[in-house]
Amino acid sequence: MAAAYEQAQKGLRKGGIPIGSVIVHNNKIIGRGYNQRIQKQSVVHHAEMDALENMGRKNADFYNNCTIYTTLSPCIMCTGAILLYGISKVVIGENKSFKGEEKLLMSRGVNVKVIQNCQCIEMMSNFIEKNPQLWKEDIGL
């Protein structure tokens, strides 16, 4: 989770929304990403999508043996990508700021673990307090 948090901080330093993600295979980080919706004027460049993009194409069996770490509970789009590629485990930093599609992931057999990391909670709480309109835009409100 520390590496995902570092990615979120990187995004925040670059003027974006502080959500980070990493993908791990055989205890090695193979993809890193952060939310770049602001920086790239994108509607789809979420942290999980960025990490998937940065890890490159792999075969189906490879994805099945991956864990994705994300600082915030994944939205429906990112959940769809996790399911599409068959990632078997999701570790979520926090879901107090936003509760994504955890039930959908679990219903499809994905191992989901929410750790309520205090750094992730504090980071998102501070961001939301300072940027309520930007946050509402990001989560579709």
C-alpha cells in the first residue's frame, strides 16, 4: 500500500486527485499509476486504469495471479477493468471517502481486503475538504 500511496502523492503534487494504485505479480510491482483526470483532461484516466496501462499487455493467466493495491475503493469503471482482466485480489486503502463496487468484485470471486489505512483516509479527507467541487466531479456528482 505504501507504493500506491506514493503514487497518490505524486498525482497530488502534479495538481491532480490523490488516488494511487500499483499492480503486483509474484511480490514485484509491475504497474504503477495515479489519477490523471485533471492533468490529462481525461474522463477515464483513473489510478487503476493508469497502473494497468503502465504494466502493458499480458496473457490471461498472468492477470489471474496479480493483486491490485489502490488507495481508494474502485469505481464501477475500474471494477470493470479488474473483472475484465481477471485480477484475483484487490487491496483497498480506504472506503470511507468513497465506497466503490466492492460487493460486485466479491460477487465475482475477487478477494477484496479493505485496510482503512489512516494515511489514505487523511489524504482524501484533506483533499475533499479543500476541493469539494473537483471531488464531486471525479465521483460523478
